[in-house]
Amino acid sequence: MKPRPRSYTARRPDPSRAGVPIPRRQPLPAGQLRGMVLAWLQARPRLDFSPAELANALDRPTSRGAIIKICQRLVDDGLAVRTQQRPQRYRAIGPDIAT
């Protein structure tokens, strides 16, 4: 006997929430996300992270593109190192951290 295919129905929006705007998160001040990324990396000097992992850890999942650019700039500034090309992974470096 062949299993019957499932039928999927589209979910309808909750009518009690119609027209109610979803509250937006306030944007961060200039430079604050960079500071958050750097602090996260420096607090875990022996671990490397992908930009997606950093975005999720910092509770900024929609900021992945910005975090990628921040990580690249941290590498350019000598504050982080790219430990893997594909997928991209980054780790903090500092005066007392062996690379």
C-alpha cells in the first residue's frame, strides 16, 4: 500500500494581530557592533567563529553582512586572524595570545 501524500494548507494570519506592527529593534550606535564582535572574540581567544555564529551569539542574526565586514576590518587592523577561508572563521589575536 502506497502512503497517501500529505496535503499542506497555508496558515492564515492571526486576525487578532491584523494591523498591529511588529516592534523593531533599535539600531545600535555607530561602532557598537564592532565593539561587541571584538569583545566576544577576545573573551574566547582560543576559539574561532564564523560570522553566522557571531551573529547568533550576539543576538543580531540579521547583521551577518555587517559582521563579515567587521571581521575583515579586524583582520586588517591586526586584531583578529582569519583561521579558515571556506567557511570563513575568525579568532582574536593579541599580545599575549599565541597564533
